[in-house]
Amino acid sequence: MDDSKDWRDGVSVRRAATVAAERGSGGGRTTAFDFGGIGGGDKTWIGSVQVAPQANTGPHTHGRHEVMLYVVKGRSEIRWGARLDYATEIGPGDFVYFAPHVPHQERSLESTETVEYLVVRSDNEKIALKRDDITPVAEPERLY
């Protein structure tokens, strides 16, 4: 172990109150950490996303990004595919991985509670490409 190195900046903490204040003014998305080349990471984005009760994100992709989400609270449905052909319900403690360019949508199943996800993306660019051209199938195939 290197005891001569000053590790003062080796750990970063984002306090919940700060994140909540930013989220309140930012439309439901806030950045927890953005490692755009700082501290050894290349282009990782870590943050949180909220979906209001009974709301959905609309069909979209994140381009070349790989995306992982972890459900912090609430139940939701994830739909994905060319016509959002596939679906699964997810809840607290579940992890979901999206390969690059996969059309998908998050939909809250909660009637009163906001769904909250911890999200990790392989790139820190804010790529979210709306896919208004997608007409979802009426009954997606249920997986998982």
C-alpha cells in the first residue's frame, strides 16, 4: 500500500439533500458522479432517474451507451424491442442492463409513489434519443 499518497480526494460523497435539491429543479434526473476522464474513469455517468406515478418515459434509446439501472424504490415495467415487443416488471433491488441502441421505455406501475432508479451509463454524454416513430404492440411478450 502506498502510504505516501494523499488520498484526500480518493473518495467523493454526494449528500442526499444536495441531490434532492438538484433533482427538484432538473426534471427528475440528476448526476451523482460524472467521470469524464477525472480520477481514472473514462466516460462513466452515475446518477438517478425518477418516474412519476403512472407515468412513462416514452420510447427512446441511449445510442451507443450501455446502461444499467438498479431499482431503489417502486415497481415499474420495462418494455423494449423494435415495437416494445417485450416486457418485464421490476421492483426494489432488481438490476436491468440495456445494450447499446435498444429501444426501450420505463413505465411506473405505482399509483402514488415515484419510482426511483440508480443509473450507470458507459458514457457521460446526455444521449436520449426519442423514438416517436415506434408504435408499441398491444400485448408484449412477458420475459423474466
